[in-house]
Amino acid sequence: GAKVWVTSGSDEKLATMKTKYSITGGANYKKEDWQKDLLKESGGFDVIIDSAGGSDFNLLLKTLKQSATLVFYGATLGSVKLD
């Protein structure tokens, strides 16, 4: 019963995820203000699982609800520097 949202750098991949895996929604992180659109559509997240890290990590944090859980591993996009 979980509502699953994803991020991708490709609109085509997001469309495939929606049709093939029935995700609730997603955002293309290559677009400006992607995190604002994601927050607006979702209302915020109780749990985020991230393996990318990198410079946009702080933007992802802004989509968390209060007292949410964040699981972070990997850093495939580079180190995280918290603001």
C-alpha cells in the first residue's frame, strides 16, 4: 500500500516506471525546481531512500516531512555537503 515516487534524469524512464511498475509519480532532477514540483505533488515524504548523494542532496532533504526517515547509501553522484 505504499505510494512510491522516483527521481530520474530522463522523462522516458519516468514514464516507463509509471506504466511498468505503477509508481505514484516522479520528477526529472535535470529540470529546474524539480524538488519544488515533487513536494507540491506529493505533499512531502515520510521515507526517502537515496543512493545518489551529490550536489542536489540538500534539495532532496527539503521534500521530507517532519520526523521522516532518510536512508542514504552509495553517493554515486559524489559526496554530500549539508547546508
